[in-house]
Amino acid sequence: MDAATLTGSSTQETPETPASTAHDAEAAGLSERDQQVLAFERQWWKYAGAKEQAIRELFDMSATRYYQVLNSLIDSPAALAHDPMLIKRLRRMRSTRQRARTARRLGGDS
């Protein structure tokens, strides 16, 4: 019965978690749009069609503008606090792409 009691109490806490997380994110400086961009970036492959098309349909912005917003979020401490695993993964990916571009430029100049 103790296990059932523990399970019941943890079930009661679960519905409160998303609301408090959203509130904490807004208090930390993330707008609702910023949170939606992070959520989309976390699971964009689940949308049918091209990513750019999904960006335009969901956010009513160009892919260029979306990536500008995403880049600013990647550097944001509030976004890091909101979703550390996603932000760290995106930072690693960005760094890898930057190194590859630099290597191509240096290789082409020599």
C-alpha cells in the first residue's frame, strides 16, 4: 500500500510540472514563441514534409528568420536553463558546422 500511495502522490505532481515549467521559462525570459521554437526543434522530424515548410506553417516566418531566432536562443542562458540537453546538442552541432566551414575555407586558400 505504501507503493500505491507513492505512485498516487507522484501522479498528482505530474500535471503541475508542465505548468510550472512554462511559468518558470517565461519568468526566466523565454517567450511563448521561444518555447515553441525549442519544442519544434526538439521534434521537427515528426512533421510531414520539409522542415522549412513546417517552419512557415507553424511560425509564419521564413526559414532564415527561424534560424536567426534559433541561433539567439542557442546563446541564451534562459533557453539553456529551460532545456539544457537540447541547447547543448544544438551548440555542438553549430560548432561542428562552423569548424567544417573554417576547414574548407582554409583548405581552399592554401
